[in-house]
Amino acid sequence: MNGSFQPPRPATDAFTVEDRGRIAGALHSARLHFRRCGYAPSAAFEAGESAGLVILLNGASSTGKTSLADALRATCPERALLVMSIDSFLAERTPHKGNVELTLARTGLPLVEAFHEEIAAAARCGGRVAVDHVIGEKPEWLQDLKRRLGRLPLFTVKVHCRLDVQRRREAGRRDRAEDWPRAFRQAGRIHDGMTYDAEADTSEQDPVQLAKMLWEQMAAWRTKNGLA
């Protein structure tokens, strides 16, 4: 190897070693929390059978993923549903405000992979997890999640809406600054190369009605795949 190689220098506002340690500790604590709160491995899981379920909501910014995830939790026909959001995950673990790519560039941390590991940990413990994600941004992100889930069931949902609706929602956001160019770019490519088990057009339909429709489709999907 060329001895002159120098690893890339971190951004000036990247995390310190102490920050990284705190994040690692937080992730470990989260896994313990799942178990303490009743997400212990079920008998089926211990016997080698799939126990959890991950519902992946993929869509561009401001297409209604968060509202749909909340509606899925409110209408869950069985036991409680755990909602996990990439935006919330980043906001709670970094001091940076901005989109996923900007946060990753600023911190240099494997935050998407850590997010996926939390999802997998919850599902391995028998939890049902709805994931609010922009996983279609990078093909390797989907590959990483699938690798971590192994044979745990993954139900994928295409979330989209009309551009005029998306633009209006993006302009009305209160959790971060408006970024229509990014939202528009995502809308044009975030579903490329993806395959889905269901889709939800949030342009007009009420999130609760969409959620009920998705639960019905999931029931049929589970029966078809021997997961009922």
C-alpha cells in the first residue's frame, strides 16, 4: 500500500470521539430498552421462526410518510406498532439540522446503518415496526436493511402524491427549512429500481383510510407468504 495515503479529514463540525462513544452507548441502551419494554424474543423466534414484521414506507420528502406511519399505529389491528423515522433518528442523535445526506457528510458516522440495526433489533425481538424512510435514495441502503433483517418479513410500501400537493406540503413544513429542489429531485427518482408489495397515493385520501387499506393488503400478503 502506498505509504503516502492519508485518510480523509473529518469536517470541522464532525463529532468528537466522546460524541461517538455516547452514540454507541445510546444504541446499546435502545436495544436493551426493547427487551425491558416487552419486546423480548418470542417462543416462535427462539424456535427459529420469524416473529417480527417491518413495514417499510419509502417516499420523497413531504409525500405523507409520517402521517401514514402515525395512522398505521393508530389503526393497528393486532398488538402495538412501533414507528421509527430516519428524520427523528438523526435529529435525536446529532446536533445537525438538515437532510440525511448533509448530516452524514457532516458527521462521518454510519448513521443509516445504525438506524437499520435498531429496526432489525426491534423486529428480532418480535416487534412490528413501521419505518418512515427515504431508503430509495441509495440502492446500498436497501441492501443493508435487508441484510440486517435476514429472513424477517419486510412489507414494502410506495408512498407518493401529486407534485402540486408535495410542493404545498414542503412549503408548509415547520420541522425544518423548506427544500423544494431536494424534494422534487427525490420524487423523480426515489422509487427507481424498487419493488413494492403495496402503494399509497396520499394526494387526497385520508391517512387513516389508507392505513386501513394497507392493513388489509398486509393480511392478504401474510396469508400468501405463510405468515398469518
